[in-house]
Amino acid sequence: MDVTLVGVPIQTGAGRLGCEMGPSALRIAGLPDALRDLGHRVTDLGNVAPRPFADMPHPNAAVHHLAETAAWIETLSEIAYRESASAMPIFLGGDHALSAGTVAGMARRAQEKGKPLFVLWLDAHTDFHTLESTVSGNLHGTPVAYFTGRPGFDGYYPPLLASVDPTRVTMIGIRSVDPAERQALKGSGVTVHDMRMIDEHGVAVLLRDFLSRVEAANGLLHVSLDVDFLDPGIAPAVGTTVPGGATFREAHLVMEMLHDSGFVTSLDLVELNPFLDERGRTATLMADLAASLMGRQVMDRPTQDFSGSFR
């Protein structure tokens, strides 16, 4: 397929510097060549930048870099919408605040196509804070709340031209949730599978159920992969490490199943902080996972029907 790589050197949403080097690290780790080797036609837009912005104070004194983050969201929403017209956009981050823009743009594309957008959130965190509820002020904790239409962003983040129905958002790998987020998630409709669910049922069962819903609705699927979805023992290059994450094989299985489904229309690779890496192994793993999602496999396999049979 046609694939567009978009470098997003945003680090305004995080609490530690270094994410702005993420796009370069993913390129150096061989992601563009890996995609070409799989037969995809790859266009790399290089690293993009937000529009000029003015200061934007907020009553929550903890919030920082609000204006710059809002400018990034506006820019990325337009890029996601534009590039998805003819290619699969892959966004190379950069911190997770970028997903507020990429998902908003993909939601607009899905609305134009008359299809529902589903979001698979692979992360240790739910990122369901509003500007009022965040205690840290780190805006990489707000994208899901924003693109699902929670109140509290008006006048600060760009107006949403299309939102994502919370019942179409599934989170896998969750293991760190703030009290305000936990309360907000109750009754929200968002499906949250923490690591205990993976331990009890296995990641394949949880993902298969989600993919069945995407298939039944004939939906589009955006995947947002945060480095801290992975266990820090195999992926140390992230400023928000939480022990007990997905294993190497669990992560690859998720990517392989996503490829088999054929539903994925856009992808975020976020929170890679090369400053915290060990000889580039996290960047290499993230590039390998993206390659698995895009079709790399050991053996040819029949495409699985998520009702349980094969076709």
C-alpha cells in the first residue's frame, strides 16, 4: 500500500526532554527500509512543525506548553486528514499529545467516508485527563479525553470537527490510572483492559473481541502505540516507565493480528525517548513492531476471520 511517514518532534506534552529525537531514531532503526522491503510505497514527509502560536494561560497553573500543544494538534489534525485521503499515515513521535491531533484528523476522514472510527490505545496510561483534572500538567495525558469529546477543552484545543464515540475506544495494557481518570472512565463507554485482563485471558482473546466489533461496523481503525505499553525490561526508552508491561511476544502478536485483520488505516508510534535508550534497542523494537503490523511474518498464514473461522 501507499504509506506516508510523518515525523512529529513534539515533546511539549511530556515531563522529560528527549521525545523530539524519536522520529530520527525510528528512521535510523530502519523503519522506512523495512516498509519498502515489505513492498509498500513509502513517502517520508520529514519532520513537520506547528503553526506560530501565542501564549495561552489556563486557570490550572500546572498546565504547561498549552499554546504550543494546541498548535501541534491543529497542524496534525490537518495532516492526518489530508494524508489519509490517499495513503496510510504513520506518525513518528514525539510524545502522546500528538494523538489528540492525529485521531481528530482521522475521525474527520472517517466521518467523510460515512464509516465509524475505532481506536486501539496500546499504553500503560489511559490519557483521559482534561485540562482541569491534570495534576502534573503534562498534556500527553489528555488526548483520549479530547478526541472523545469530553468537556473542558473549549477555547484551548482546536474545535473538534468530528469526535470518536467512546464506545469505539479500546485500551490494552493499562496499569497506571490517576483517581480523576478512573472516576471519569466509569460509565464513559471506553473499554479498558489492564494487564490483569491480559494475565487472565491472554491478549489474543481481548484483541479478537475488539476486532470483531470493528469488522461488524465496517469501521476504520487507528492504532496508537506508546512505548510504555511494553515492559521497560525490553523497552527502556520512555520517560513514563511502568513495570509489568507487554512482553516481546505479546506485542508482536498484537501487531500480527492487526495486520491479519486488514482494518488498520493509521498508526502512531509515540513516547520514544532515545536519550533514555540502550544502544537503540527500543527504537529497533518499535520499528520491528511497526513492520509486523505492516506484514512482516515468519511464515505465510491464512487470514483469520474474527468470528473464529479461517478464510
